[in-house]
Amino acid sequence: MLMTLYVVQLSEQFVATMQGEFEMAVVGELNFFLGLQVKQVEHGIFLCLAKYCMELLNKFNIENCKEASTLIATGC
């Protein structure tokens, strides 16, 4: 189970309650989750796909291919 809590007092109460009921470990700040890089800042949590994208490019041996612009419709 993955839990993120911003209020320190609630976080500590939650951990104490859960540890009383279940065997669990608090591992600290989350950096990677399901292959996504996680950045936690004061105003929220940001997910970054850069590492995942590079691994995908490497998997298919296309990391050195030329870029190409792709047109996209705007203003539906």
C-alpha cells in the first residue's frame, strides 16, 4: 500500500495505527514508483516520464533516431 500524507501529525497517527494492526515499514520519501520518477514538493507531487521514455527508446534501439515534428489539431 502506498500512502502520502502532508500533515505531519496525521501522518504520525496513521503510521502508529497501521503499525499496531499490521507488520509494515516506513521507507521515507518516494523517488520511483512503477517506473515513474516521483518528485514531492510543497505544492504537490509531480510524475516524470523521462527515465521511462529513455528505457523505451533503448528497448527498441531508436534512441539515436532523428526527431520529427507531428502536427496536432488545436482548438477543437
